[in-house]
Amino acid sequence: MSICLTILGCHSATPRINAFPTAQYLEINNRHFLIDCGEGTQRQMRKYKVGFSKINHIFISHLHGDHFYGLVGLLSTFGILNREKELHIYGPKGIKKATLLQLKISQSHAKYPMVFHELISNESELIFEDDKVEIRTIPLDHRVYTNGYLFTEKEKPKKLNMLNISGYPEIGKADYLNIKAGKNITLSTGEVVSNSELTLPSSKPLSFAFCSDTSYKPDIIPTIKNVDLLYHEATFLDDRIDLAKKTKHSTTKQAARIAKEANVNQLVLGHYSGRYKDISIFKQEAQEVFKNTALAEPGKIFNI
């Protein structure tokens, strides 16, 4: 079980030379997801060798241009590459209309199945689940309807403790599936052998929380409690807390407080305002509150 997060873009507002708007590529438990899709995303995907064909699910946080203006171009490219696999797109209500209209007017060659999942709830909800991963929304507070996303691995079946099992000749291979499923074993004598004696502890499921554009919102803390990796926007340094409040963004120290109170393992900052030429101070400020803070930068990879 593992997490690998590749930052494709991490700056706010408009694309600039060497500054790309938000997009991230997440590999978690052998699943592959694209999170947000600002302008230039597919260029960044090629640059950092992200496989186009691996992406079957795209998650858009909100309908501001720096988070989804690259989507139609990417979908068109999928069509040019003769994609046939079904593609699922999650985002706020309106994303289907905005996307299909542009594809229709441009007569793009996107003929593969597209399934839109439009979100409207202001409560955290389960929006995707398979045998390896589950994904929940993290309702945020921005100028338009916005969600973050919580990606969590499913627990793997328990591992057999073959040394202990060998001490019970009556237990055979036919019992292994039940043991992995967590069941106790009852012997012919009536003795019940506890599952904990027959299995080894599973590794802790890993988790990643993506918190896109949002004002300081402490009530997300229960949703993201104890995550292994948290991406949280920090558009401004803390001396511009007034501007952050006005524009419904967060500052470095606000993001760090969220990380600290949620007891996360590592915080990654991003969505820097273009007013700052040196982003190193973002890390310095946040570390005054939460030590294990890193900066998002294009091409940077975070592995757990």
C-alpha cells in the first residue's frame, strides 16, 4: 500500500512562465486519479511522464478557471488518442453543461463514454468506492461552491500467521479465506482459536486530503483527522490575513493550524499568490505552527 502525489501545478489565478495553476496526479493503492485541471495540465502531464491512459477518474474542486480550464483540452486530447475507456468526472453542478458545450461547439473528437458526477451537498459524502480506495468530499468555504477530497486506502485482508497456524494441524487451506476475513476458527474439540492468534497485523491504511481554495475552516478537522498527507491552500502570507478573509482564501499559519489540530503527518502548501516572488517564506511561516511542512512545486513528488 502506498501513496505517490505528483504536483503538476500549484499557483493561483493565471498561468505564468514556470507557474502553473492547480493540478495534481495521485497514485494510491494502485489507483490513479487526476485532481483539478488548470490550464497547461496536459503539458505538465507529458513533462512529468504521467500516463494519460491510466486516468479514469478526474476530480474538480470548483469551477474557477485556474482549477478546470485545462479540462476540455485534456478531454479533447483523450479523443485524439482514440480513448475508448469510460471516464468519470466529479465536480460541482454545472461542470457537465460547461464541458459538453465546449466539446460540442469545437466539434472535438471525444467519443468515449463520459460520466459526470455533479456534487451539490454541503456535507461530506462518499462519492467513490472500490475494493482498494474510497473517496469522500471535504466541503470548503470559497466564493463559489467548492469541495476538497479525501482519498483513503481500504484495509487489505489480514496476513496469515503460518507459524501459529502450523500448531493446529486441523486448520487447512480451506480455512484460509475465512481467517483472512477476520473469522475465528472452531476446532472439532469445540476449542475456538482467536483470529488474532492466526493472523498478523495489517499495515495502517494511508490517506491523502486535498483542500483546494478555501477560507480558514476549522470544521473540516474531524473529516481529515490523522491523515498521512494534507495539501492545503495558502494563497497569502499571514500579514495579509485581511485579504485572505476578503477573497475567501487561507494564509500560511491558518493552513498550519488546520494541520496541527487535525494531527496530520505532513502538510503541503500551495496555491501561492502571484504577488510573491520567493515562496520559501511560506514554509518558514507555516513551520512556526506546524513543523512538518513542505512546499508544492511543479514536478515535486511526495511518497508515502
